[in-house]
Amino acid sequence: MIELTAAQENVRVRALRFSEERLAPRAADRDRVGEFAAEDLKALGRAGLLTVNVPVAHGGLGAGVVSYVEAVRALAQGCAGTAVGMMVTNMVAEAISHFGTPEQRARHLRPLCAGEWPAAAFCLSEPESGSDAASMRATATREGDRYRLNGVKAWITSGGEAGVYLVTAKTDPAARAKGVTAFLVPAGAPGLSASPPEKKLGLRSSVTTQVVLEDCLVPASERLGEEGEGFKVMMSSLDGGRVGVSAQAVGVADAALAHLRAAYERAPTAELADALARSQAERDAAWLLCLRAARLKDAGETLTQQASISKLYCTEMAGRVCQRALRAQGAAGHAALGGVERLMRDARVMRIYEGTSEIQRLVIAREALRAGARGA
């Protein structure tokens, strides 16, 4: 496997220790009752793990994307639901760091870095615009030195718990993607509310809600970037987000592999040997794809296709490995106390959020055609 630098190894070890000591022991209970791990997420903030790739000059850890995926993988082994809250927060923090003003960074990055807020929320999808985000209906109307936001955002991680919401809305509805603008809306802003949490198949310790904007007045100073740049802000975030989901999927696969190894040690049959060998090979291939995408992002290179390849393969791999581990446990695998059924439920949604597997295939094919046209 690729050798890590001392700084990257430090982040990996720190996250793995946190995962083993604080997340794994409570993961099953949190899944059962749907408990949001607010204090653990704040502790991750104090450890720098909510702002891993935010420059030190902006208050973050400044450890890079490889460090980030190592941290995500380690945390997901313990509790994938808590890991997704950490991932979305890192994604929002990077967007604020890259596109925000010094004043916005001071208002919103500092509390995340200090562990004062458990999370940040990324509000792009809507009930009738998921994969086709440019068809969103939320609007932002300029009124002097402020904007009036109206609309509904759907499937929002940490809705109702976040300290700040990165929200997209149309300032020019006729312009589709070119009319989208991004805003930073603080928790408690008048007109901002969250629905009761969704009842979900998996990731139950991650709170998922709708976020409703009803005449929500946002100062113009909270616009992130210029008018019409919101889609650029969100799409640049999604490439990095897909790398994070890849690492989350590998972490879940690692946890499932531990169950599969234990089953093979108890009963070293040819069938289990085949399942373990296939799973280990696929897991290692997936992790290499994730690291390749992470290194491209660290280098500041284009990673749209590689992020999609990584996300597609890693998430589908996790589902296969969890299925094999479930079969290896037999009837016990279907019981909540077996552990694997939770991993399998958690893994399923990873093929949906941050772009479905079907969308990833479209992105990969589109980029392959572009590369062919360039003679690459």
C-alpha cells in the first residue's frame, strides 16, 4: 500500500483511535435509537477533523486530502453515520475557505475549528431536483443589502443540528445553472427551519431532514461568491465529496471484512475462502482508486472523472463485501446484534448520495468522450 507521510499517518492514527474508543462501542445503540453524536462531532472539531483540508492560515488542520480520506475511512469503520456528519462539515468548510471572504471565514470556520458547532450542512438537493440540481426551485431575491430566500431543500445531513447552512438558490430563475447563487445561512436565522428527522434504512445516527426557507432574510455579506457562481461552488465541492464517500465506503467494507475473516477462521471452507479473497482484492483496488483521486485533489488537478470512478467502484464494492459477510454469518447475520446487517444498511445509501451510481456512469462516460476528443 502507498506509504504515508508522518503527518498523514498522525491523522490516520488519531482518527482510528477516536473511532475505536468513542464511536465503535456506541454505534449499534446509536443506530437503534437514531442518536446524533453531537458531542463526539464537537470533539472531532477540536481535534481538527472537521476542517482537515482547510489551510492552517484559515484555522484548519491543513493536512491535505489524503489525510482526510484516511480519517474518513477510520471513522467509518466505527460509525458510518457519525462519519457522514464529519464529511459534510469538511465539504462545507472547504467551500467557505476557498470561496469565502475573511469575514465569512471568521464567522463560520472559527466555530467549526474550535468545536463549538457539531456540524455544517450542505443544502443543494430539493424534493423535485436531485440528480438534476440545475432545476432547483429555491429562489433568492435581492432587496437592498439583503436577499429573501424561499424554497425547500431535501435530504440534508445534520439539518437542525448544524451551525451554518450552505444553501443554493436561484437569483435568476431563467438562467438555470448560471442563475444559481450560494449563501451561508446561520442556524437560527428567521425563516430557516428543519423538518423532523427522516426515518431511514441506514446511517441512523446521522440526522437527515428537509430544510425550509420561508422569507428567510440573509445579508448580502453572507453570499458565498458572486451571483451566478453558486453552481460552481457546489460542483467543486461535490468532486471532493465523492472522494470522501469513497473513503467512507472503504471504511464500512473494512468493518465487514473483519466479520468475514472471523467467519473464515471459524470455518475455513473453500466457499468462505473465495468470498474473503474476492472481498479483500476488491477492497484494496477500491482504496487505491480513492487514494488516486485524493492525490489529484491534493495536487490541484482536475479529478471529475477519477472522483466518479472512485465513488462508483468503492460504494458498489462495499455493498458486495457486506453481502458476502452477511451470508458468511448465516442466520446470525440478519440479527441486529450480528453487526453486519447495520453495515449493509449503512452501505446502501452510499450508492445514492453525492451522485447516484447511474449519474457516476454518465460522468465517467462523458469525460471519456472528452478525453478521446482531445486525443488523451
